[in-house]
Amino acid sequence: MTTKEFIGFLVIGTINTLNGVLFAYLFSLLFNVNTAFMVGYLMSLSLSYLLNSCLTFKEAVSWPKYFKFCFSYIPNFLIQNFIVLIFFNVCGLPELLVYSLAAIIGVPITFILIKNLAFRSVT
């Protein structure tokens, strides 16, 4: 892991976090909070793949890498979904706050997974 790649990942992660929160919030106007989170997460995940491919890791986009990228995000999704379930459904915190809290969890783990699974350069 290089520092430059991690910083790029954090910058794109910040953009992706804002997208994910915005998408989830907008979808919460149509669906229940948990469904809105999932749909917003999936939309922001695709955008994140494109940005990370082009800007962070500077690799061509491909379907196999896209699927590996999505697979790499499963732990992050589970952590975030758990946070939404607990903090919204159990604690009753406002949905925008819950989406924001969920979005900042699991960043280092996710970076390591996508770096090693989706963007591992073949030598």
C-alpha cells in the first residue's frame, strides 16, 4: 500500500461518502430507511469503482475488476448496514446522522481489500 494511493482512496472515499449519504437520503423519501441505505450504497459503490479505477489506481475498468471491487466492499457494507440497523432502528437517531456515521466506518479495511483483490497489479 502506498501513501499516495491511500490518500487518493480517502479523497475519493470522501466524495463517495457524500454521494452515498445523499443517495440514501434521497431514496429514503421513497423507501424505508434500510432499503434506501442499500440502494444508495449500491449506486455510490459503482461510482466509487469508476473513480478509484481512473484516479487512485490508474487502471482500466473491466467487469472482472468491478465484481472483485464489489466483493471487496462486502465487509464494509455489512458494518455500515449493521450501524444503520442499530442506530436508526434501535436508538432512533435521525437518518441523515445515521447514514453519515455508517459511511465513515471500515475505511482502512476496505482499502486493503480493494487494493489486494480488485486492483492487484499482475507482475
